[in-house]
Amino acid sequence: MFRIAVLASGRGSNLEALIKAQKVKKTDAEIALVVSDNPKAEALPRATGHGIPTQVVDPTIYTEKKAFDQALLKLLQSYQVDLIALAGYMRLVPPELLQAFPNRVINIHPSLLPAFPGMNAQQQAWDYGVKFTGCTVHFVDEGMDTGPIIAQTVVPVLTEDTLTLLTNRILKEEHLLYPRVVQWIAEGRIKLLGRKVFIK
Ligand code: GRF
């Protein structure tokens, strides 16, 4: 079984989409663990509700960032996961973790990267006045939303749109795209050459 850990800091709707995909057998990946840096993350009860183990690694209880990073790494190693999927995880992944899981950490971002990295990507795109935006699943590197792009879905900005409507349409596409990419990885169909990702 291909085992994944999902890291989430908040709402957890992408986590829910991954759980659903597992339930309806759209993916063979098993969510072995959900980790949050936020004890109040809604993602935690969502996971528990589906019988998925959860762990909180709370940065506020560590005096040094290094100790927090180590605790997170140890935890993920102890669960022997094949893939780490960030789903609304609000921290940069430490280099040690990336070294321990080379090309095994992915993220979903609500814009067509490299446009609008960082926080409030939908709002950034909206304010910029783009005609098309969307979502991106990418490998995580040490930068902020800078890793190799695996897949993207384009979402047009409509004349009658509001930021909320647009954000919701992007989110719907995120929920379709993320499980699909996880399944490709579980099937071993993804090849990375330099920055370029090929899907067999
Ligand atoms: C999503 O828009 C995702 O693209 C971004 O953070 C948001 C998380 O939402 N990285 P949720 O917690 O999965 O509902």
C-alpha cells in the first residue's frame, strides 16, 4: 500500500477530497497520518472522523525551530510514508525533511504558478485582473511555491465573478486535481527531469 501523510494547518477541504478519493477507490493511496502544526485545525477532527491517525506538532511548544523541525521529521519517518502531501500547510518545509523525502513532498496552490505565490493567491490574481487563473500541484523545494510543476488546472475569471465565486471554483478544481496527482505518483507514473515533470 502506498502511504501518504497529509500536512494541514486549517480547514482541511483538500484533505477531505483525498479521503473521499480513497473511499471511492479513485486512489490506491492510503492516508496513514494527518499532521498539523495547529491544534485547532479543522483538518484534525475531519481525519479522526474517518478513523485516520492524527498528530499535532505544535511549534509554540519548542524553544528552537530546529527542535520543531526534528520532531516533525521523526514523526513522518516513524510512519514510513511514501509521500507527504501539503494541504493548506502554512509553513516552509525544512531542508532536512526534503532531503529525507526527496521528490516526495507535494503541495497544492490556488493559482497558476509561478504567478501569485504565497498567501492569498486568489486575491492576488483577482486584484491583478487576470483573465485566467487556477490551481497548481507541484513538488516542494526550499522556496515558497517554487518547486517543479506537476499539473495545473485553468479556471477562467468571468465577467460576473466575485472573488468569493472565483475562489470557490478554484477550490472545486483543487479537489479534483490533488487526488488525481496523488494517484499518478502512487502508480509511479511521474518522472522528474530537471524542473520538468513528465506523466507516463
Ligand atoms: C487551498 O486553497 C490550497 O490550495 C492552499 O490552502 C488552501 C487550503 O484549503 N494551499 P483546505 O485547508 O484544503 O480547505
